[in-house]
Amino acid sequence: MDSYPAANCKGFDIYPLVYKFDAPRKWHERRPDRSYSASVIICREGEPPSGNNARVFHVPEMQWTDLGLAKRAAVRHGEHIIDGQVAGESIVGL
């Protein structure tokens, strides 16, 4: 994880988390060279992104072939959560 937030939105810091996605497959199926999944950590601006100060949200059902695309998607998903546009996800209490 980066030491500094990738973005700030309405008093919150956004930290994208990108990790290698290894899809389940049968032995004879071709495996893509690379694909990534993403999550995002949201915390109050200036607070450390750990413990009770932060929440982690998974970016649902998406894989990206490019690391940069995955990071941008995680930041965008974090902004949508902060704006209240993602059903079932909330930053209330942070």
C-alpha cells in the first residue's frame, strides 16, 4: 500500500489496494498473463489508514489487465462510496 493517499474526497483519504487475481480454472484452460482485483481503504483525512480509523471496501466483480486501471477504478469506487452512490456501503462512523 502507498504511504500517501491516492486521492482526497470531502474530508476523506482514499488508498487503493490492488492485488493479483488468480481466477479458478480447469487444468486445460488458458490463463491470462495478468489480471488484478482491487479494494479501497477510506479514512478521515490525515488519519492513518489502519485499525478503527479506516474501512476497507472491495471493488465488486471486476478484474483489470492493467495495474493503473485497477488503481483508478479503486479510487473512483471510493469516491462513489463517499458520495453515497453505492448501495449497502457506508462510511458513517468514520
